[in-house]
Amino acid sequence: MTGTRTPARKRRTALLAASTLVAGVLGAGGLMQGTAAAAPACTVDYTVVNDWGSGFTASVTVTNNATSTLSNWRVEWDYAGNQKAGQAWNATVSQDGAHVTASAPSWNSTLSAGGSANFGFNGVYSGSNPKPTTFKLNGTTCNVDVQDPDIPDEPDDPTDPPPRGDRVDNPYAGAKVYVNPDWSAQAARSGGRAISNQPTAVWLDRISAIESGSAGENTMGLRDHLDEALEQDADVIQIVTYNLPGRDCAALASQGELGPNEIDRYKREFIDPIAEIVGDPKYAGLRIVNIVEIDSLPNLVTNVGSRATATPQCDEMLANGNYVKGVGYNLATLGQYDNVYNYIDIGHHGWLGWDDNFGASADMLYKAATSEGATVDDVAGFAANVANYGALKEPHFTINDTVNGTSVRQSKWVDWNRYVDEQSYAQAFRQEAVRAGFRSDVGVIIDTSRNGWGGPNRPTAPAAKTNVDSFVENSRIDRRIHTGNWCNQAGAGLGERPKAAPASGIDAYAWIKPPGESDGASEDIPNDEGKRADQMCDPDYGGNARNNNNKSGALPGAPVSGHWFQAQFEELLRNAYPPIN
Ligand code: BGC
């Protein structure tokens, strides 16, 4: 593909100009130009409380103005003079040349949304003692107005990174999203007429799906979908590229057709043909959201090496580098087209929300996004909770709640995770990714297809604060047995309907996993897709290290992943939240 890169981009640039202009206007919604400057992401107040000519005492207050909690806060600045920071309190302060880093103490390591921390230190200097002018909180510059990352294409924002070709900031803003007729018809004839006009993603889950549709009832190939999207006059189509070598290394349910070493087939027989179709100039006016390789990169962080959760297959995929190469090639090859918006999968809060997994995953994604010719400019953002069940927002408690002085983090359910729901996780991961080197205008898509948790078992108010476990157990709307459970979860319902720019840093709520399609077979069913029965899809299974040895919580009688599962679809309809009216 390399040979075609430059001409292709040029060609698309010309063709897209007209439609992008329209999108820019639409995307601004009701906002007047230039009125959208928002508050700084963080504020740092640095005060010299005492100065005796050769030394000083400083007091620093940092405030997190973002809407999500920040873990392991870290404030940085540079001195213009020869100041040297010394003994400190309420933070660990270190200095390298003129550069000072103040890191959170272990007993006060999080900054909630709107929360502040104060620390102080003594320093020495000779000459003058000018106050530093620029401060960063976990990599983000403080005390300067930033614009809401949701508000697309605000003109002349000095904090915006340079545009990525002709792309808009948020492809969903003001856009009509493509409805997959295969899924729509299946949903309508299965009792789901009321929701059958919702947009869902098209999964390219094997080579033959490019021509003739993904697993199960789906029959349309990629070209059919793109042509139909033009027919529908859609602005956006969502595809999932899901066919890495050695796919699904930590489970059996979605193992694929390519062996662990078949990276060349992935490139030549899967990505290149997709690029060939996507690159057809007749689709240049369509924004193509490409959701990249679910679960793959997080598996290389959490399920390898000496971890109790490690699998030999994930160790192999880490060692041979084929997930990283595959993702890099996918991003670079599809990213050559200015109408493609690549979103890399970031698992979900019940997987990467622990400190050991969080930053390391952002770093792993960065590594993939800068391999095989890809750059961070090929990345529009990230996709959270794809095909998972994590609650979008826990309405009755937050991570900052305590019960008799004990943090909810210490409850059995939260188990020291930093997040209790997907939105807070997605917003925090976005910031972490920027820290890791991604562009500051990245956004997150949250899959809300099956995380509604309505129905009779949904708590309607916070529980009594008797003890931390009973409080969390009886307050949480996510009714799973364990946050590590992922297969055909009993009790789940359809979640928020697809929506553009619903919250800061979130590009969209989207239905990526088509509701009604199975996550995996409860028992072995012969198939030609490489899929096997994973015990996590068997309701009688007692669990493994990845769900802390809990029951699987799966519905019985499930077909192979991707195939229609009528009983689950009916339950998703019944337990929808917001309910279906
Ligand atoms: C399956 C795919 C399917 C997708 C969407 C995955 O679990 O492995 O074959 O297309 O779900 O249902």
C-alpha cells in the first residue's frame, strides 16, 4: 500500500473539501463561533509564602477542573532562576536541572473532579526568585483556557493541535450514522422493531466477511455496506476490524482464522483488500469509523508474563509482536485516507482500571500506534467497553464515596479499581493516552449496546451506608457477579441509545456490539470460524484468575460468537435502560 499513500491522500483531500465544510458548520451545533472557550483543565496556584533572600518557602495548590478523577497526580514546572527545591511536605518533590516534579503522596494520590491538593516545600536560590510561569498536571498545561474536546472544530483555538488532513475533530458530531440492514432486519423480526433503526457497527471478523458478511446472519460485504450507506445518505459508517493473527489470546470464544504467525496474511489478505475498497473515491464523502482489534493490545499487558492471569497464547503474541504490528499496519494503511477515523480498543474499566494495567496499556497502545508506519495522527481516539457490560455511569455511588471512613475502593466489588463505571474510566484513559504521547484532541467512543442494567433488579437509590460491601452491593446497577465477566451476561439490558458528543472527551455513545449477537458458545459447537467454547460462556463454570474465580454469570444455551442469540436479545429488550417506549 505504501506506494499509493501520497496520491491517495491528495485525491481524498480534494474530494472531501466540500463535505467537510458542511460538517464543520453542522458540528458546531447551536454554538456561536468563538464563544466556546472553557475553563482551564487544571489550575495551579504557586505562592511564595516566605522569602529570606537566599531561600524560600512555597505553597502550591493544584485543582483538577476536569470532569473525571485523576489518579497519581503529578505537577511539573521549570524554574527560570537557579532555584533548588528541597524538603517538601504533602508531596514528593524532585528536581532535575531546572525541571521540578511534585508527585502525589500515597495517602492522597487522587484528585477527584473539581478536587484540590496542597503541598509545600523549602528551596534555596541566589539572585532572583521568579515564580514559574507554566505548570503541568499529569502532562496537561494548567491555567490556560482549553476548549471542550467535544465541541468540534472550534475555529482558531490556539491549544488545538494541527488538523489531521481534512478530518473533523469528532466524526459523529451532527452526523447521520449508518443503519446496518442485516442487523436491522434481524432485530425487527426478533421482536426488536422499536430499536431496529439504531445504527450498529459492521464487523469484519474474517477475510470472507469483506465479500460476504461476518459471522451469523450477516450477508452483506463491505462494498454492499458502503453503497448502502450512500443510499441512506449517511455521514458515518462504523466498521470493526477484528481478525488479528492469534486472535483472542486470553479466551477461546472468538479465536480466529489466522494462526499466531500469519501476520503477512493479515496485511495482504485482510487489511489491504479493505483499504482497496475504502479507498474508492466514491466513498470519499463518508466518514468511516474504524474500531481496531478489540481486546488485543490490553491482553499483551494484563495476560502475560508472571501474572496469574497469563496465558501461553498471549505470551506468544507479545513475543512475536504480531498484535502490535497488525494494529500498526491497520492504523497506517486505513489511516492514509482522510475520511477514515481510527479508534483503538481500550477494554473497559473492569479490566484496565487498576493501576498496574492503566498506564502500561496506554503505553502499549502508543507503541502500536507508532509502529509499521503509523503515527499518532492516524488515531482519532479509543473505543471503550466494546462488547462488554460495564455500566456507563453508576448513579448511586462514585469512586470517592466512603462508608464509615472506608473507601468504596476497598469493597469486594470495586477491589481497588480506580473507576466504578465506563464514562469516568474513558475520560481518564483519554488523559492518560495524551500523557503517553497521543494527540490532545483524541476522543473516546463508548459501546452502550448492552450496559443498560434496567429491569426489576435495578437499584433506585443509594443503599444504607452500613458497611462498605453492603453499600456497594446494594447500590450498584451493574448486576454482574464480577466485573471480569464478559460472556452473554444474565440480567443485562440495552444501554443508552447512540448519541454524538454526550460528555466531555466522549465522541459518541455507540452500539458497536450488535445486540442479539452472542459473545460465545456455552458448549462446543462445530464451526468454520476457528471459534471454540470458552468456559466463561458456560453458566455452570466456577471461574478463573481473570474473574477472580467467580461464576461466569452467562446465559445458558448460547450459540457461537457473532451468531444470533434470541433469548439474550429478548432479555436485552426487557432490561433496556433507558427503557424502550
Ligand atoms: C465475534 C465476531 C462477531 C462479533 C459481533 C465477536 O465476539 O467473534 O464474529 O462478528 O462478536 O457480534
